[in-house]
Amino acid sequence: MLERAAELALLTSAAERLWQGEGGVAIVAGEAGIGKSTLLDSFLSALPDGSRVLRGWCDNLVAAHPLGPIREAVRGRPGSLSAGAGLDAALAGGDVPGVLAGLSESLAHGRPAVLVIEDLHWADDATLDVLAYLCRRRDRLRTLLVCSLRPEDSSSSALRRFLGGLPTRTPCGSTWRR
Ligand SMILES: Nc1ncnc2c1ncn2[C@@H]1O[C@H](COP(=O)(O)OP(=O)(O)OP(=O)(O)O)[C@@H](O)[C@H]1O
Ligand SMILES: [Mg+2]
């Protein structure tokens, strides 16, 4: 991978703080094809063995499935998150309060988690609500949230509101971090 050392170092240091108990948020922003997912692949593959990683993707759907990326992240890695029956049912039913309760319960126990949500510019509103909730509780839930997005497609009011509510940003190339 070429010319991504600074961004990779930022993500890695956020992960190191996570292992010490400090949550975080990182936004990997860049135009289509610039290498956001490749950067995230490198970051994730360098995490210690056994790291708790959840990764989901938003899709360019006319009618985005509410909570689709969260569902994919939770279900993608059996064993990464001890998702109880309550969380499964809440995800299946699009029950946002139930998802918040179930996710909080799961994240608060066990190892710290790296939650990667890709292509946030296509996120449904319910997904953004869940992520905003987790961000505000990132230390208590020992969660590092990492999102990729294309700035040129990020003009929706719901997404701007989500981004505006994030902690202070430190820009670094195409990556911002807390
Ligand atoms: N740092 C890099 N050095 C060399 N090749 C790269 C680098 N980053 C990405 N690529 C190549 O560029 C292509 C696009 O990368 P990638 O899918 O990561 O982009 P993206 O930003 O995630 O795009 P999208 O917005 O469509 O999701 C891939 O073929 C990948 O192998
Ligand atoms: Mg990508």
C-alpha cells in the first residue's frame, strides 16, 4: 500500500488508546476509489490476533434498509459480539431503542471493539442514530468507531448532523480523528 503511513499511524494509535480503555471516533474521508477500504483493510489486518472487530457497509439503495450496516457488522463475525436474542430481534424488527440497549449491553462486556462502518454517505437515518449514540458513550462502551465516507456524497442533512456532533477533529490527509 502506497503513501498511507500517516493515516495508518493515526488509526493504529487510536486502537492502542482503545486497548487502554479510551474509546474514539475516526472518519476516513476521500473520493471514490482513493483507497479508503484498502486503508481500513491494512489497519484491521495489523490489529492483534483476537481483536474484536465488527464491520458493516452502507449501500447505495433507493430504499436503504434501516440498520442494515449495523446488522451486517453484528452478524458478520460470529463470536465478535455476544449478540443476545434481544439484539437480534431488535435488529430484525428495526427497533432502534432495542438495538441501542442490546448493543450497549454487548459492547460493555468483553474486549474493546473496533466498529467499522463503510460508505457512511449511504447510511440510513436509523444507522446514523445508533452511531451517534455509540459515539457519545464510546469510552464507557470501549468502542473505536471508524467510518469511511465520500465527502462529495455527504451532503444529506442527517449525515451532516451526525458529523457535526462528533468530537473535535484533527485532520490528517484524508483522515480525521479525535
Ligand atoms: N495506497 C494504495 N496504494 C496502491 N493502490 C491502492 C491504494 N489504495 C487503494 N488502492 C487501489 O485502488 C483501488 C480502489 O481502492 P479502494 O476500494 O480502497 O477505494 P475506496 O476509497 O474504498 O473506494 P469507494 O469510495 O468506491 O469505496 C483498489 O484497486 C486498491 O487496490
Ligand atoms: Mg471503499
